[in-house]
Amino acid sequence: MQEKPAAESQLWRSLSAPRFLWTRLSGNIELWINLIVVVATIVFILSQGPGFGIRIAQLFAIFAILAVSLNLLIGYTGLLSLAHVAFFGMGAYSVAILTTGAAYEQVPGHIPHFGLSFFAALFVGMAFTGVVALFVGGVLSRFRDDIFVLVSVGFAVISHRIFLFWQPVTRGPFGIHAIAKPEVGGMVIDGELEFLFLTLAFLVIVFLISWLIVRSSFGRVLMAIREDEQAIEVFGYKATYFKLTIWIISAMMAALAGGITASEQTFIDPMSFLLLESILLVCIVILGGLGTLWGSLLGALVFVLLNEGMRFVPFLPGELVGQARLAILGIVIVLLMLFRPQGLVGRFKL
């Protein structure tokens, strides 16, 4: 008589398991958001061909590096910075200038030539950016909240002006072309697919470093600073040192993305490093979610899909695509602030 209830109970659990699983899945908004974005990406790429897919993946990897590094500041430390594009530009110009050869002597308004390899120039550019970030961060550490944001804006604007008017070094509005491609063991990485693999490898490195940071005791202090900086100093932690350290790390990651972009495009000019680019990066971080590295990846993917997908809208004139992109992105951010202020998969509200 006792076996029958036990058998019925086991049967009931077997029948209710799918129902329980469906209930959990239907209530997991973040999971559905990820699935929708991934499926939309696959469908969109397949509809346009493999070449377009490689381009989408390349753009995603660059923006993902920038978003992950910026999220370390905004999402984990609570530092709303608009200076990220300046460090991005420093990395790009460092690689462009250091890899130029003697052929630029024949170009009007030539720049100094060094002829370094891509990887050597990338390392030097990241180190140079780190030094600049150290001095700029020392100044910014004197300010908080709104004043911090305004000073970071000023630094971004000054950096753009340097890129634009320091012609003996940057060639100003003419830009720098023929930037060297990476070379490994005598083999030049100049194919789109090969360069994509290299960029994805750098993205994995940046993501792992960021993950180790946020999972460490250092990362826990950063999140404590985000919640209450004065409280963390009561326990003997120097918040300024922690903020300056993560500021330098984030800047060097942005420089890495800049160096990769310069080599991939083989041409840069000051118009690629406007203040608007920093605002877009902040939007990407907010879109994906503050305080989550996976959210940065998701935000970068959504932004790239939105940015490139607008070119295929049949009723939209080509000259209005740029304005439409900004308008749609603005609408998306406003809707997120109203209905999901923590972003798509974020942990904190802005």
C-alpha cells in the first residue's frame, strides 16, 4: 500500500519538471534577452553573407574591448568618465606613428618615422597611455561627481585638438595612412579572417583580466567605493589609489583597442576620436548593464547590430542613416531608463 503513493509522487514530479523548468525560464528576462540578441545576430549575419559577418564580428570585438574597460570605471567603480575616447585615440596614433617608415619623408607635412613592428608599437602605445592616464587621473582625483565628468570632457576635447592641430606629429586633418599590419614569425596578418582571430584573442585577454579584477579583493573594494567612498576609507582603504589604478588599467585597455583599430583600418584621422564617440561608449555600457562584464559584451553586440543594420532599412535615404542611428539609440536608452534602468542584464541602476 505504501508503494503506490511513492510511485504516484515520482510520476507527478516527472510530469511537473517541464512545467517547473518553463516557469523558471519564462521568468528569466536576462536569459530571454540574450537568446533574442544571439538569434537576431545569427539571422542577420546569415542573410548578408560571410564577409559581412566577419566585419560585424570585428566591430563587435573592438567595441567590446572598449565597453568592458569602460564598465570597470562606470559600472564597478562609479566613475562616469567621458575621456575614454582620448585614450582610444592615443593608442591608435601611437601605433600609426611608431610603425611608419621612411616613405613618409616623401609626403607633404611628413611625420617622424620609426619603423617599429605592430606589437612593439602597441606595447609602447599602451605604456605611453598609462603614463598619461597617471597624470590625468591625478588631476581628476581632486574632483567628484559632476565636476569629475566635466573635467573628463575637457580632457577628451583637448586630446582631439592635439590630434587635429599637432601636424608635425599627427599630420592633423590629413590623417595617417599605410599603417603596418601585425606580423608573426615573418607572416603578415593582413586577411580579414586572420585579423578577426587576432582581435578576438585580445578581447579574450581583456575580458579575463577584467574578470580576475572584479572577482578579486581589489574588485570588491572598487564596488565598495561605488556604493560609499567615505565609508570604505573609514576601514583604512585609500580610495584615491584604487580609483587611480583602475583608471590607468582601463585607459591602457582602451589604447589596446585603438592600436588594433589603427592597424585594421590602416588609416586614422582626428574625426574618429570626437567626444561623441565617448558618449556612444557610455551608451553601450548603459545599454548592456552596469556592473556586469557580460552586459558589456551584449551591449556592444546590440550597438553594432543597430549601427550596421540601419544601412539596410529600405525606406531610409543613405544621407540620413547617421542621424537615424543616433535617434534610434537615444530612443532605446530612454526606454531603458524608463522600464529597465539597470540595462539589459545589469546589476546596478545608473
